Amino acid sequence: GENVEQHPSTLSVQEGDSAVIKCTYSDSASNYFPWYKQELGKRPQLIIDIRSNVGEKKDQRIAVTLNKTAKHFSLHITETQPEDSAVYFCAVRKYNFNKFYFGSGTKLNVKP
Amino acid sequence: DAEITQSPRHKITETGRQVTLACHQTWNHNNMFWYRQDLGHGLRLIHYSYGVQDTNKGEVSDGYSVSRSNTEDLPLTLESAASSQTSVYFCASSVGQGARQETQYFGPGTRLLVL
């Protein structure tokens, strides 16, 4: 299988600050790394993803970086806003498999 | 618009009863998944299917079963509901590798309470 560890489990930041969430994985055959945002009572929704042939990807205030050698990837949110408050999940999928392995989630609280 | 739906959205049942949760997607995705979400455990995979007539056990499959008779539906059955199965259940689907949109898309969830 695959072992995905996500840290921290909770993160509290002041509005306008940056937030970073990190995930590590164990299988070097993993090649797809999405991040999901889950607001309270809602479904997880994809916010950004990265493939193993790319080191960094940005979409406005969010970015994901991937270090294949160290087997970790991170979600970066800049200029945080109260509406960024949610639980964030990382996920990993191995090459030639369609099953996803999820991290345990990070609860982000952005204080106004 | 194509979508993924779940029904019912909320369900209360008693221990020992059989319960079936429905999942329906109109994207024509081959891959479908069932997860349960409990506080402190994130998303745990129950069962998954890579196509019609294909089903596979996930990490927490005991007490659950699925069947895939067509592309659109993957119903989840709790054979004899237990209080430990009180949870929020999410269905998801994906196209698969190599597709432009290869991520999993989640349904709205079903809240199940077993008394």
C-alpha cells in the first residue's frame, strides 16, 4: 500500500499570514498528488493538484510544491482569508493504480 | 450538468437492520469509491470498483458490500448495521490515469446514524 502522513493536524493563522501544510508518502511509484478542501458539512473538493513530472504549481493564492527525492509535497496558502478556514486533505495515487490514499487532514483556522 | 449524487442524505436506522446507500454519477466514470469519514480518521476507503462487475475491498470493508451492475451506480450495503458504522459516507468517482481531469470527485455525503 501507501503510507501518507499529513502535518500539522491543526493550524491557526492570522488573516493575511501564510499557511503551509505538508504531506509525506512512502511509495516512490506515486505520481499524482491532489489537495482537497472540505468546508464544514460539505464534500471534499479539489483545489490544486500536481503530477510527478512537475516541481511546483500555482493558482492565485495557493501553490503546491513536490520534492520527489524526499517524498514530500506541501500546500502553500498566501494572504489567508477567513473563508480559507476548512479541513485540507492531501492525497496520493500510484502509477498504474486508480486508488487514492488520503492524509488524515489539517484543520486550518484563519483568525480575522 | 454531469454530477455525482447520493441518497439518502440523512438516515437513521436500528442495529441489525440492512441499509443501502445509493451513489449515482452521470460522468460515465469507470472508477467509483466509497469512503467513511469519522472525526480523527480522515477518509477511509471501504470498497471500490474499476468498472462493471468489478469490486474490491478497501481498508475498512468488514460489514459492508457493494455491487456494480452498470457504470453509473455503486450502491453500498450495510448487511447488519452496527453502532460503530455511524458515520458520514462519501461516494467518489474518477476517470482514471492519463485523463485531463484525473482526480476524484466526491458526492455530497450521507449521514448515517445507527441506534
